[in-house]
Amino acid sequence: MTLRERVICVLAGCVVFWGGAGRAEEPEKSKSPEKPQKPAIVDAAEALDSGKTPAAATIDRIMKDAVRNIAARYNLNDVQTEETDKLMKRGVYRFLKEHENEVWPIIHDLLKSQLMRPDDPEKVKEIGKAAGPLAKLAEAAILEANEEWRLLLTPAQKRTHDYDLDEMENVFKEIHQNFADWEAGRPTDKGIFPERKIAGDDPPRPPRPPKGQLPPPEVEIFDPNQIFETLVEEFIKEYELDEGQITSARSILEEFKVKANDFREANKVEFAKIALKQQEGMVDGDLDSIKKARAAHKKLLGPIYELSTEMHGRLEKLLTTAQIQRHAERSKRAHEKPKASKVTKKTSPKKSKSSEDQATESDSQAKSDKG
């Protein structure tokens, strides 16, 4: 998939990033020769150049290509692919309906400049000012679609998705920074969109689920131990605690693990009911029921989020003034904007996953290990 295709898709609300952070793989080539067909992306560009809005058929072809590439990367089965196609079309056309007047003029201007900085400084500012807010709206829509699409995946496919979500986060940070630089009149010489990262550390391709059905439903088991352990270990590394502080931090951890386990035990019936509803939704292919079950699960975990905040406050009291200042300086440097004369690629720290996501991942990993 070319960079130009990715631009059209992400700004038009066509979620190529949504399924694989813009990393979708090309499908296997057919052994039988096919009649060459002009790419849908060319049709879209030609329509914009002539002052017309690309036809629905052209947009459908772009989405069809995107779904095919996503299916190849995630090794989706027939039912997963069909549901992916439905979800993408629903999301794309909703986004276009809500933002059509903003989408196409911006894409036209970007294509006209070949995704690079226009010669006219005022045009640079104009594009940056118009595209910046739209890119943020697209990101929000894409992340929401990702959350729903994730329900269709197996544990192994979710591990690939986790990898892609991390890359997606970095890609969007760079996109937003580039648009901000254009709006401020200080663009770099690079294109507005990041180049595709060369594969090398990708997770292994997940096995394809059985044909004709969605993956079997997972029972989400809440495991506060692993969640709180991860939070404490990350805190230790971030602030470079000494041996005495580490001992105290892990003592605090044990205290909060007891509280979290008590909460889980007291609410195990409710957790079981929610898991059952999610199972039923998966069996029926009812995504709305699944989303409601996940929302109920997240709401039930409210006290755990509060415990996490309380534990973090206790950990912060262990810090010295020097450690706090050192951490603040590192954070400041990490968020400083690169100078226009030197283009550097920053690697942003990964966001900590929510308790619900980590609990699901822990359970999925355990099942994968057993299987």
C-alpha cells in the first residue's frame, strides 16, 4: 500500500490505520493473470482534480483494498473479513457524512502538493490550519472503531493489534506535530505523513481461525496482581528508585494487591454475569451486546482505577526532590519540538493499558500458553 493511498484513507475516514496502523500487507498474488485495473486511488485523485467528489463506487473500491490487506496481515477468516468490511463501511460513510465539506478540499490540496510542503507559505499555513483539527477527529473515530473491531479477534490476532496500536499512536503524534508546524509556518522538508516503518520486529502472523465462525468467546478474568505489579515496576524504572525505595514500593504493592483481590472476591458474581453476557454476544455475533458488556465491566472496575490512583500517590511520596526534578526534565525534553533544520524521529513512551485491557490480555495470554 502506497503512502498516497494511506493519506486518502486516513483523512477520508477510511480506516487503514484502524485495522493495522497503516501496516497492512499486500495480499497474495493470484496465479491466474488478471486484467489490469486502474487503482481506485487514481480515480479519486482525478475526480478531485476535476472539481468533483469521488463516487461512492470509488470509495468502496478503496475500502475493499484496505479490507483485503487487513485480512492478509491478521489472517482473518471469512466471517471476520465480512464483519471487518461492514464495520469499515459503516465508520467511513458516517465520517464522510459528518465531515464531507472539510475532507475533500483538504485531500485535494494535499495531493496537489504531492503530500509535501507547497511553495506558497500561505498555502502551507492554510492546509495546516484546516487539516489539523480534521486529523484529530479522524484519530478519535479510528480509535473508537478499533475498540469495536478488536472484539472480532482471537488472542493471537489481538497481540498483533496491540503492536499496531502502539505504532498508530506514534504515527498520529507525528502527523499532528507536522500539521501544527505547517499551521505555524515552520514546516520541515519532509512529507506531512510518516514513511512506513520497515518490518523487522513484527509479531508472528497469527493463525487463521476456523472457517465460518467468529472466534470462540473469551471469559474475561480480572487479575489485579499483574496489573498492579506492572504499574509499580514501571514506576521504579521511570524514577530510578534506589534499593530502599524499591523495597518500600513493593511493600506498598503487596498492600494494594490484597485490597484488589478482596474487591475481586466480593464482586466475582457480577464479573461472572458480565462475562456470560459477553459470551452470549459473541456466540450471537451481536456487537452491541458485547460493547454493553465491556462497558459494564469497565464500570465495575471503577474502584480498581481509584486504587491505582491511590497507590500511585503513595509511591510518589517515596521520591526525593532530585528524582522528581530529573523526571520532569526528561519529560520536558521528550516533548520539545524538533528544530526545522534537523528532523529527528522521536519514539514516544507507550501508554499504560487500562486495567480492563491488561486483564483481558493476561487472560488471553494464559489461554494461549495452555493451548
